[in-house]
Amino acid sequence: MAKPKTIIIEGAPGGKVTVEADGFTGKTCVEATAFIEQALGPPASKRRTKPAYNQPVKTNLRTKIGG
């Protein structure tokens, strides 16, 4: 059974937003979270985890909203 696909969006005081895509493989996580990046603007940083033994890839997108 395939792992469910989940996108977790967390906002922190000060405007930092973290987006985590779990259960996606390859670049599908980037495609799945593109609408968030489009809405919030380009991320301050991106981190992709390395797939191990063909496990789903996890991506964290971080951006700061406001000044």
C-alpha cells in the first residue's frame, strides 16, 4: 500500500513558514508544493532529503513573510 501524500504548512512567530511534503517521490513533491511557493514568494532556502531505498522524498521549503 502506498504511503499517503501529505503537505504540512507551519507558521512561526516572526513570519517564518515551513512547508514539508511527505509521501511524494522524486520531483513530484516540488510540483505538489509549487502553488504554495507561488502564493508566498520564493523560499529563503530549500532542502530535499535523499531518497533511501526508494523511499518517498521529503522537501522543506522555507520562506519569511513580511519584514
